[in-house]
Amino acid sequence: MAETSIRILLAEDERNLSRILETQLRKKGFEVEVAYDGRQAVELLRDSEFDVALVDLVMPELDGIGVLREAVDLDAPPEVVIVTGNGTVETAIAAMKLGAYDYVTKPCRVAELEMLVRRAFEKRQLAVENVRLQTRLSRHEEFPEIVTASAAMEEVLELARKVAASDSAVLICGESGTGKELIARAIHRLSPRADGPLTDINCAAIQENLLESELFGHERGAFTGAMTRKLGLFELADGGTLFMDEIAELAPRLQSKLLRALEMGEFFRVGGTQKVGTDIRLLAATNRELDIEVAEGNFRDDLYYRINTLTIFIPPLRERLEDIPVLARHFLKKQLTANPPELTDEALDALIAYGWPGNVRELRNIMERLAILRAGQEIQPQDLPRDLSQSRRGDGGGQLVGQDVSLEDLERAHIEAVLRRENWHQGRAADTLGISAKTLYRKIRTYGLERPS
């Protein structure tokens, strides 16, 4: 009940009176702690959070005004009610100008104190809620494209806000579809480079022989078809930010050239003989464990240390279940602002039970499709994709629940399930999985997947 959650600090040096008040207030359902002088009151206020402080104006060590001054400077200050004798009413009124909620004169009735405590508590609750609302509005302005109810994601956003002020490289890690690009764009927007350009490239989506030209540009005649000079992303990002997604896909030769460009702040265009200077901040992302890639010799250790100055890890959706209902409803409304379908509790249970290997991107794609197909209707479990609605039972839902299987088996089963869901349309399947079409094609060959005849 609400009254049992109200915490009161009673600062009163008259011990008989304090015992009586403590007993009567506890009978009203309040939690009460007692301080017998001003110094003890301040120590209790600093050590614990109170909703209301009943503070005697005249106390040894530190008077009520001194306690009030300390209280209003706290991060989460209580509402202070001054308890005063008739001879100090003017001082009590002055205390209200310093931030006290109200005052009451001795002798006071318990009913009067109870009423003041409840009103003061309501005022504090409104103030706390207003701070929360302002925080949410501020966060929405900073991260308008990120919807979350997860404490883990709130920590990610707080870290992104902190690293944005730096000019150091940031490595954003996490599974495909978790929102690494959104975090990168937010870091740029919150950084001192926000007025500069943000250029981005998916290292897995471009063939190796073209990737160097995309990054560093080329001179006319550098290769067949190079009819004019082309500026690369390093030059286009000058004064701003370069975001390199799936950086683990870089070939060793390009890793070396990237490291040199980052270290020296200059590079050669393909086919060029003149150095080009540039001032960029690098944000990189990967869904691989780069330390393992380094240990296996697939990624340069010196480049790894260069881009790993600051690291942000985005947890997968299955580890932040509280985000699933919020995101699902958000995607439904975003697709159809008018008359979006509603999720039944049973459908929501199925969404929460699913493992979401494709993470937020997979959830978004499914919700956008359902928004169109089920507009204005309820979404039942049977409306969900088969591999999703059956995932809890482990009967073909692509999750292999309860079995002793390898990560490769899990990945193979999930890719196969998504391909079936998308009728083997590899473009849509790659988008749902959060990987490039080239990577999907390679995995289809690796796992020996075949389209049903």
C-alpha cells in the first residue's frame, strides 16, 4: 500500500516527544527513523533516501535551518516540514523560502502531521515523476530511433553518450540486428563532429577489389573503368565520422592500409602518388569476437588495439526480454499509424519465448509484415511465422531447444528456418538475418542448404 512506502525522518531532540511521534506515525503505516540532533539528521539524509523529513527548528549541533540547507542540496531531496514553537514561527516561514514544504507549530496533533506528510509525499512524487519525464524526453531527443525499456540498453545509451564527447575510435560489438548502426549514428549526432559528415560502409557487402577504392578513392586510369578521379569515404568523411560495419570482413592487405591511414592521418588513393590528409573519427562494428579473430590470425592485433580504444557491447534481444513487447508494439504502430493490429497476450508470450537469433531486425521485419496483413485485427499465435510460434516446444522452430547442439547447428537451423519463411528469397532472408547477401550465400554453401523442389 502507498502509505507503507512513505519513509519519514523525524529530527527531534526532545526524546519523550520523539518516541510518542514515532509510535503514532508508525501506527499510521509510515516507516520512521529518528535523529536526536541536527548532525545525526544530516548523516541519515546522506546515507539513505527519505520521502519526508519532519525537522525541529531548534536542535543541538545543527539547527533545523542547517538541516534544511543540507537536505535541499541532495540528489533526491525529501520534502521538509519544519516543526516549530510559537516563538519561532517567523523563522519557520523564512525556512519555506529556502525550500521547506510547510511548517507546523508545537504542540501538534498527529492527524495534522499525517495530513502534511501525505501532501508532502504527493508533491515529492510529482517532482520525481517530472524528473523521470524530463529524462525520458531528453533521452528521446538524443536517441530518437532507439526504443527500449531495458536497464541493460539504458546502460548502453549512457555509455554512448559518454564516449560521444571523445574523439577516440569506438568499437561497437554485438550480434547482427542488435542496432549497432543506430548507436553509431547516435554517437556521431551527440559528438563535437555532429556538424560534419557521417559516411558509412558495410565491409562485407562490397567485393574486396572494390573496397579499397570505396574507402580511399582512386585516380583516373588507376584501373580499367576508372575514367575520372573518385574521392573515397575517408576524404568524404573529413571533419566528421566514418562508420565501418562488419570490419572483421576486411582482407589483411586492407587492414594494413586502414591502420596506416588511422595512425598517420593520410593515405594514397588507388593509383595515386600524392598523399591525401584527412581528419576523421572512426566508429567500427562487428558481430564477431575480434579477440578470437586476432588469436586465429584473421585480424591484425595492432589494428584491433587501434580501433578498440572504447568498446560498446549491445546485448542480444533474448537477454533483454522487457524490450520485446515495447519494440513489437512500436513497430506495429510505426508501420500503420492508424488502426494498427493488437497483440494478444498469447501472441506476446510466443514472442517472448522465441530466441530471436536475428534480434531487433528480425522482430521489426515480422511486425511490419503483420501490421499490413492483420491491420485492425488481433494478432494470435497462429498468425506468427511457424518457426516462431513453435519455438517454445522445440518442434521445428529453428531453436533446437533442450538439445546438446553446437553454435553452428543453431545457426544452420535458424538460417534454414528464415529461408523457408521468406520462400528462399535470399535478399529478404539476408536482411532479416542482419547479414549481407554475400555472407548468406557463403553460409548456404557452407551448410549445404538446398531449396526444396
